[in-house]
Amino acid sequence: MSIHPNTETISYKGNLVGYSSEELHTHELHQFLYISKGVSMLIDHKYQQPHYGSQAALIPMNVLHRSIVMGPELEFQTIFINKNLFDVENPFIRIFNLSDLGKALFDHLCKENRKNFARGYLGQCLQLFLDTMMKDINNKPDILSLPVPKDPVNIKVANYIHQNYKQKIQLEDLGKKVNYSMRHVSRIFQKEMHMSIFKYLKIYRILMATIMLNDLKMPVNLVAYETGYETLSNFYKDFNYLFNISPGKYRERFAI
């Protein structure tokens, strides 16, 4: 999306189906993004992290990022803010839980597609919105994030996991994929990613499970099998280890 840097504010809402921004890109304004339904994967040059329904994200201007819709459809609201109206000290993406007031202000400011509304009644609403965001931004949710690989071999390993996590993955499979010994691959993966290949696989599977749990019609045991687990006990063990909560309780607390 092209935005003129002299623009003060922009707000709008919409739906996305099967969308992904193919390349990392930046905006000329700070962006607040609220997912009202669905799940998106936010990726920057360093991390990939899920952005669930009922959560907001602050994407500072000039920060490289891309997003992928995870699931059939995404409903969102977004507000772009000029740097002269809102100062961002730390230039990195932050995902946070919205307060009821924050949600109400998002709804009001995005009720219609608007541009340059920093004055008058809407300007007062905008200031209250920004003050509320400064408080809400500290409400950090319990979400998983994974590092983004840069080494070509590690990119191949991560992509293989992303494409085949539903299946049984063995080191021999990865070795054939990258044409290196698994000892060499394991070493360079650990060096850059600061975790083993199988820990990355475990976290990615549980991350995908949290996305599937947003579908209330999908039984928990099916979520387990669809994320590559052969037994429910191992699925529950890994889920509890990473979230300190069962998949069912997670669904009750977070699913929309």
C-alpha cells in the first residue's frame, strides 16, 4: 500500500481471503492493526509470530515486514498514524492484547474509511485512542515466535518443516533436501537459530495448533493429528510445556 508521508492519519477495515504479502515491505506511517476475526502470521527480518483475533499489533514506520493469512478469512481494522502525532521509541513490531476501550475506539475510528482526521471531535477520539494504545501495548500476550533464518541451508530446513510438519519428519529427510550431512546441518541451524531442528519443529507444530484451535468445530484430537502428532499424550505434553495450559483451556480463553 502506497501512503504519502505527509498524510496525517488513515483508517479503514476490510476482509482478506487467502492473502499474503510476498515480499518484506515498509510503510511511511506507523500502523496499528487489529484482527477482529482470524489469524495472521506477522514476519519481519528477525521473527515470525502469529497475530490472533482480538489482538492488535504496532508496526512502526520503515520496519520491514510481511503478513500471511492463516486460514480461510481474516477481518481486520487498521489505523495509520504520522510520526508527528505518535512517537515510537523502539522500532520493532509489538503484538498486544486490546482493552475493551481500545476495541471500542478501533471500532469507532474505523467505522468508515477516513483520512486526515487528527482535528476536531475525531481528533479527540484519536488522542484517546493513542493514550489507550500506550497502556494496552504493555499487555503482552502468551504467543510463540520463531526466528527467521537467513542462511540458505537453514531457509531450506525451515521451509521443509513448514511444508511437511503434518507428517513424520526424520533427519535423513532433511539431509537429502539440503545435500549436506545432518551433523553439519544441525550445527549451522543451532548456531543461527539458537535451537535444535527438532525444537523448531515442535514449536512450529504447536504454533500451528494454536491457529487450528481457533476453529471451534475442529476437535482437539484432530488438531493434534493434523499437526503431526501420533499420540494425544505427546501433543498435550508439548502444548502444556510451551503454554502451561491445556489445548482445551487455551481454546476457551483465546478462541474467537
